[in-house]
Amino acid sequence: MSPKEKRSMGQIKFYSHTKKYGFIKVFRPTGMEDVFFHISDYKADEIYKDWWVEFTIEASEKGKQAVNLRRVSQPPESKLFGTDFVY
């Protein structure tokens, strides 16, 4: 990852353990969006619904895709939007 690459944060909305893909709920000041991910972009064996992750968004043939996923230990609301953000 280059130092200029912008990282995003979101919460696992859905993950299929059999198909190895899922969607991340990304919180933005203007609303939410869902971003696709594949387990091959996460450097661990398992991932579960509601986990918070940090990642980079890249364009793919089918739309936006999260890559270079990394789990974060707790909801990062204050880091994203300040302490007044409610979701």
C-alpha cells in the first residue's frame, strides 16, 4: 500500500462462508453504500458479520471492490465522522 492510498472503514454486512465473498457497509456523511469484497483480499482465514474492517476501494469490472482488508478492534465512529455521528 502506498502512503497516498486512502483507506476506508466499514462493517461486514454479509459474508458467504461457502462462496467466500461478501459486502461491507460503508458509512459516509452523505449516507451508506455497500462495497463488494472477496476473502482473498483479507489476509486471515475467517471473517464474520458485524466485524469492523479497514480497506482500500478499487474499481473493478462490476463496480467498487474492497481490497487489502484489515480488521479493526472497535467501531471507529469518532475517526470517521466525529463523536456526534449516529447510525
